Amino acid sequence: MGEDTIAAIATALGEGSIAVVRVSGPDAINTVAKVFKSKQNLREVPTHTVQYGWIVDPHNDNVLDEVLVTVMKGPRSFTAEDVVEISTHGGIVAVKSVLELVLRHGARLAEPGEFTKRAFLNGRIDLAQAEAVIDLIRSKSDRAFQVARKQAEGALSKQIVPMRQQLIELLAHVEVNIDYPEHDVDDVSSGLIRDNCSSVLKQVQELLIKSNEGKILREGIVTAIAGRPNAGKSSLLNALARENKAIVTDIPGTTRDIVEETISLSGIPLRLLDTAGIRETSDRVEQIGVERSHGALNDADLILLVLNHHEPLHDDERKLLKQLKDRSTLIVVNKIDLPGQLVIEEVEQDYAKERIVYLSAKEGSGIEQLEKAVSGMFFSGAVESGDITYVSNARHIALLHQTKQSLEDAIRASYESVPIDLIQIDIAASWESLGHILGDAAGDSLLDQIFSQFCLGK
Amino acid sequence: MTYRAGDYDVIVIGAGHAGCEAALAAARMGCETLLLTINLDMVAFMPCNPSVGGPAKGHVVREIDALGGEMGRNIDKTFIQMRMLNTAKGPAVHALRAQADKFMYQHKMKETIEQQERLTLRQGLVEDLMIEDGACVGVVTKTGAEYGAKTVVLTTGTYLRGKVILGELMYESGPNNQQPAVKLSEALKRCGFQLARFKTGTPPRVHEDSIDFSKTEIQPGDDKPKYFSYETGYMAHSEQQIPCWLTYTSEETHQIINDNLYRAPMFSGLIEGTGPRYCPSIEDKIVRFADKPKHQIFLEPEGRNTKEYYVQGLSTSMPEEVQIDILRSIPGLEKVEMMRPGYAIEYDAVIPTQLWPSLETKIVQNLFTAGQINGTSGYEEAAGQGIMAGINAARKVQGAEPVIIDRSKGYIGVMIDDLVTKGTNEPYRLLTSRAEYRLLLRHDNADLRLTPIGFEIGLITEARHQKFVEKRTRVEAEIERLKETKFRPDETVQAMLAQAESAPLSNTVDGLTLLRRPELTYGHLESLTPSPIELSDDIKEQVEIQVKYTGYIEKQQIQVDRMERMEKKRIPDNIDYDIIYGLAVEAKQKLGKIRPLSIGQASRISGVTPADLSILLVHLEHYNRVTAAAHGS
């Protein structure tokens, strides 16, 4: 077969049950063996057996989770390759850290639909299923692409771009030394390599620390809080942020009219957008705000539509209710501390009872029910992009670790008077792994950099 | 009126650096070959710099030699200076560069061609291609000669609808005032080829006796020069090398150029062709890098029996009188006598994505193209494509599969894959950074990479192959010996280490471990335990490099292995991308245009995503199983 080894979370993300990390490929058993502590040596256990033990980070002996590990040697497995499945405790935290650890020890994150693709290519799936396999790859890839595109505008990208620029300027300098040895460009010194690589390394390390704290999950599920003016959107946002300790508190709104807050709700990253109140208006300035709010609603993965318990349903709200009924929308009836004038039966025509939550943002009551409803939607798969967002973050973290490794190699080599064209291999590798986070191919941009940075020619 | 002038296996049109290699390769592989050129005095002419080699380019010359080509041998016979560049850097980027006696270079190459069996050299301007059923079957010259051929190789350089531009002056011309090939360009268009318009340029030449060398710095050759060809023994002319000289532009130079920019065809709009970024004219450099106070100028002799000097760094298409002013503003050239002005030249090129990796065109069967016509620049790039086009034209005649060099096997492979997979929007120059496996594509191991291929196809003689195999075996044996040799922390060893400023040993290690210390060389180990059999210098060098850089070499080898799995997944050439279920529209268009031979090549096409590749793989698997089932029943 000769393929590389891939890993991914194989189960839908769910609280309370079991989650599974699946690893497939020639090095699957060896990879998991590196991080699995048990009475048995995983490399020696018979096929189709289950082992009890712990997932342990070999670098610091931290125990990540108590797990069951199933070994299925090829060809008697789903992909016909060696497959290892790690069953962790449910919830996001455990399975996420186990996957990240496996990715750091030799596996790469599976592409969308890749297990199924391998199963097909290795003859485990019937010929008649070819189109279904293609559909799966296409739809998963397209969704991953959409998430990636959203992330390209995110905070992580904004930090990666200048790091890459610093590396590519260094690379261009190295390349000019190599390809134009007689040109009047100073040689890159090992000191210059160290300074640049160390500075980028420091930033990578900071990102990795943040990722452990969950701060990297800024690109969470985009959640729009919508409603008429004064329905209590801002107080809801504040209440949620207060209860769930906002991950980032200092993000300026993308526009003056949209305030953002990112929170972690039962481990699920939510990017909350408080939109301007939606109502028919002739005020030009307010119209712009309303248009932006509609835009935010279109882009959102999840919508919290806030209704005012203290007022009867307004025509603007009736419109929104119709418009949003086929989306991932939860109805939040706010201000239940005040006397009710809202006729809820009208809402219930289009929305099942599970989709309606009652609370008072002001008093903080009912917030728990909202959280339950949100995670219920998320784990039932109603909010689609969630697991992809999450998984692509695992990928980012794996890539950041690779970048770190390459930079450390480059710095070490620069102390050992290794020739510059060899150090270049590691610098280029770090530049490329950062590039994979952004999702753009390396391509010709190095040459562009060389010829814009230096005056060359005969 | 036309007449039937002869029939050949292979016809090569153009006797520049690509054409010479193509014709020699085809004839040496047993094909009756005709080499046609507009002017017999221009065989292997160097219209620009009188030099061969440098980073990546020098590697290509070594590769041509390892395959059994001529460029390396020819430059070894005719160099006036030889330098190994990048010696302070790693072994992968050491690069040999020679200054050529450009006249000798031509004469020696012409002599080799004239003496080659089965090869006919003839003067003639080809104006049309004979096409039957979508295949090229011969060529027609201006004088009415019709030559039949089984395959044809076009190596037209800058002659194709060439146009020289110099200040406000513009006229149809090939390089150095040669006749251009105008009608052939029209013939290609009639066949359906898409042509691009490219531009290149050359600096003025000046008289040696009018240069004040005291104001310049000397640039001598190496005392003990290495040679390009693995076959070259000692060359007596190594003792009579001629130096080059270095000077710089002055403030006045920049002033003159700025004052006359309005007369520069680059900026007045006279030039429509795309020029190379890495070979800009001096006016281009001064505009784009206005902050740079001075630019290097190298003065390079053009031969042993000429007074002409090439002014490297001063490529220009300024009007003649401005060129004289520019030259005289440069220290050392105050009283210089300009012998020929520099000029820009525009020419037609075939957009190279219209070619298969064998360099046969997708549009006309049995027609191959190589060199500048494929959008490259440089003698070495041309020669590297020339030998491959010659090999594959001959193999087509012989009914054999084409030879395609992998990206991990040679710069020639990198270049051709880049051209046919990605195309190019400016004249393409090889740079070492274009290779993703630079450490594997070293100057020193071109023979290990390519000589087995050269032997297999019949370009490397039995005797040379024997020598090569012996070398390879001895390298392996010596590495094995070092692995088995233990060094104990005894007095002799510690003394040697102290001498080499290397840390003393604390326990016994093998020779490989010791040799991996950055400060130690093969010589250090040899001083303690010499090889029982006499080893040549290049064997010792090879052992040292392979041992010292094992870690990095293995890192790249892992990437190569991964890539090779993709290269091995072949795509049938009758595939119809339009009907593949699930493929993105952009991928269908790109794949349909390039028609890659493997999944590996497909992965390098921009706009083809990993998801598209997965879907293509699933489709191919489906196709294979259906085909297998059909054959089984």
C-alpha cells in the first residue's frame, strides 16, 4: 500500500458518551504505541483485540485520558490498512487532546472523506458505491473549504501572515546567496538566521500556549444574536459572556454595528455577534446597520432570535420568524421577569417547543437552558460546520507543532555551522507548514519575493 | 518549385545549443539524422554571455554529460577560465562555471557534429512543416528542398519571427543580425499552436585595448580547475586561464540612463514581449531599484584570439550613442571603444503546456520542441531540453517509450515538468530553488542519478558504464568499511581530534559517527585508517558527502518516496475529464488542458485541489476494476 498514516475523530462530537479517534495506515499501531501506556505493548497484541490503558504525552508524562484501544490489522479492517481506534471519554476536551497528540507523533490529519476513500481504493467498498464515495468527499471538502475561507479572514491568519513574510524574506536572501554567488548581496549569517527563526519561533510558541487555553478557537461557530431593537440582545450577549468567561474580550466589532464576543460553551467555541436591531426604517444610517445585520444572519452557523416577552409580536419579527425557520435558529424569549404580552402560540406554529427558550438576561435566569439547547443542536449535528471548525483547529495545532520543530532544527543547525543550503530545508519547511494553515499553496511566491527584494541579472 | 531532397529518421531544425544535443543524441542512438540550420557558421553560437554553468545551470551541464550529451565535453575543451562557485556552502549547491572561448566552442562542436556517424549537417531555412493525419512527416526549406522524416525536433531559439530593437530602431532579425524565421512561425499557427511573444537582451561588446584594467578588480579562475565532464582527463589549457574583471556603474551612469529613459524601448512602449525578471536590462534595474547606488559590471573576454569583451550587467536596448555614454561613465571604461551595441530581441515561443513531458507536442504528433521556443532562456536550459527531445524523437522512431526524468532525479526533470505542467509567463531560467529536492540533485552525483539511464538508452558506452559501476561499488564499499571501523578513545585518535579542534572521544564510535562531526573531513579519518585500496578523489568526496549529510538526505528522500507513489499512479491518456462525476469545473478544464500522465503531475497543476485528486483516484479505481472485470469475462 505504501500510504502514510492518517487520523481523525470518527464519532460525532457528543457529551457524556464515548468519542473515538481513528488512526489508519502502515504506521498506525506504532504511532499510537508511542502515546499509549498499558500492561501490553501495543506493537505485540493480536489483531482485533481491545486494550485498556492511558494516553500519555511522552514529553511530559501528562496523562490525557483513560482509554480503550482497539487494534485491527489490515486487510481485515474498514480501510484494509492497519487501523487503531482510541475510545476516549466523551466531550470535546479529551478527544481533542488525544487527536492532537497522535498528530504530533507521526500521523497526519485525514482529509475530508479520506477513510472512506481508502476503503474504496483498497477494495473494501463495492464498486457500485463509487458515486456515493465521491459525493462524500465532495460535500465534506466543500464544507471544509467554506470553513477554511472564513478562517482565512480570522485572527489566526492575521498573526500567521507576518510570520510567513519574515521567513520568506529570509529565504529569499538565502536563495540569492545560493543562486547568485557573485552578486553584491551580503551572505546570510548564522546570526541572522537565528534572530529571524527565534523571533518566529517565539510567536509560534505563544500561539501554541493560547491554543491550549482554547484561545485559538476564535474561529468558532458563528452565532448571530438577532432581534428588534431593545429586545435585549446586548444583555443576552453579556450574560452569556459573563457565565462562560469570554475567551476574548477586546475584539473590536467588525463594524460599528456588530459587537463580537467569543465564548466557550461546554467546550464548543461560539463566536457571538450582536447585530443591530432589525426593523423597517427610513433612516439611511440605520438602514445600513440593518443591512449589515441581515448579512451577518446569512453568514451565521447558528442564530439566536431574541423576542421581547413584554411586548406583542411585531410585523418585523413575524418576517424574521418565517425567514429563519429553516435555519439553525433558536428562539430566545427574553424579559420573562416582566409581565407577558407575547402570544407564544404564534411562534409555535413554525418552531418546535425544543427550539424555544425562556430567560431573563437581566436577572441571569434561564441561561442554563439556553446552553443546553445550543449544545443539543450542536451535538445532534444540526449545526453543521461545528466539527469541521473544531477539526481544522486540530490541524492548525498539528501544523504549528511542525513549524516549531522545523524552526528548532534550523536554529540548532545554525549553531553547528551546517551549510546554509541545508538549514534552508528546515526554514522552508516551517514556511510551508505555516502556509498550510492559511491553505494557500507555496507556488511561485518565493521567486516573486527574490526578484522584488533583490536586483539581479546579467 | 520543390524537390525531394532526402528522407531521415529524425530532423532537427536549428543548430544552437538545443539542436546540437538533440541531433547528436538521435544519431548516437542509431537514427539517420539531419541537422538543418539557417547559417552553418552559427552552429553552437553564443549570442549572449560567453560562459557556461553556474548554480542550477552547471548542474544541468553535468546531467547532460551523465546522460551522454556533448555540452560538458565541449566546454572542457574550450574554456578560458573555470571556477567552482559556492564552495563555502553545502555540496548540493557547489556549481562549476566556465568562461568559454566562444569561437573555439563553436568550432569544436561543429567538428564533433561533422564527424558523427549518421548525422548530416546542412544549411537551410525551414519555412513549412509537412503534416499528414495530424502527424509531422517532414519539412520544406526556402530553397524548395523537401525532407521526409519520422520525427522532427524544432529548436528555433530566438529566430522565430525575431525582431531586434535598439533605441528607436527596430528591424526583423535573428540574433546578431542573422536572418529570422518568419514563415515557420506562421506554419505553427496554422497547425493550431498558441504562441507567446518573449523578449531578451544582450549588452554591448568593447575592445580590450581601450579598457583601463587598473581601475577594476581581477577575477581569476581556480588554480586547480574541475571539469564538467566525468570523462575529461587533465586539460593543458587549465594552465593558461584568462581572468575576468569587476567594476561598477557610477552616479553618472544612472544619471545618463534616467535622462534618456524616454528613448528606452522598454519604457516607450516599443517592446511588447515579456522579458525575464532575472535578466533585466540596466535601465530596468535603475528604475526598479532606484535606491541602489551602484551595480556590478563584469568584463569577460570572449575568447583567446579576440579583443572583444562582454560587458556583463549592462544588457540594454538604449540607442547606440546613449550606450557609448553609459559605457564611458563606468570606471575603467572612460575611453572605451564599443565594438557592437547591445540590443533587445523579441521572438515567438510555443506555450509549453501544449507539450507532453516527452517534449512531443500534443497538437502535432511526431513533432518535438526544445530550447527557447519552449519559453526558456539560457544555453544550458536549451541543451538540457535538446538532449531529451533528441532522445525521445529517436525513441519514437524506434517504437520505445519516452524517457522522462523525475523531479527527484534531475534539474532537467524539474525544468521540463515546470514547463509542461505550469507553463511560464516569462522566459524561464533554472534556479536551484525551483527544485524541491535540492540536496539530492547535487553537482557531484549527476552520474549516480542519470548515467544508468544514459547507458540503458544507448548514449553511454559500455566502457564508461563499467567505470561508473566500479565507482559506485567502491563508494558503497568504503561507506560500509567506515561503518565497521571502530575508533577508540586512544592516544592517536585523541591527538588527531585535538589537531582538528574537535572534542575528544569519550567512548568508542564507528567511522560514520565520527565523519558526521562538522569539523572533520574524510581526510581526517583517512589519516588514521586509510582504505586498503587506492581511492580516487571523487570517490572520497562522494563518501564524505553521503555520510556527512545522511540526516538531511534521508529527510528529503522521505518526501521523494511519498511523491513517487503519486507519480506511479498513471492516468490513461484516453481519459475524458468532462464526464467524471463530482470533479469541480475548474479541475475539469485544467486537467483537460494539461492532460497529466500521473496523479503526481496532476497534483502540481494550480487549481486542482486535494479533493479533486481524491475523486480522480476513486474514478480511476472504478475504471480499473470495470476494465479488469471486462477482461476477466
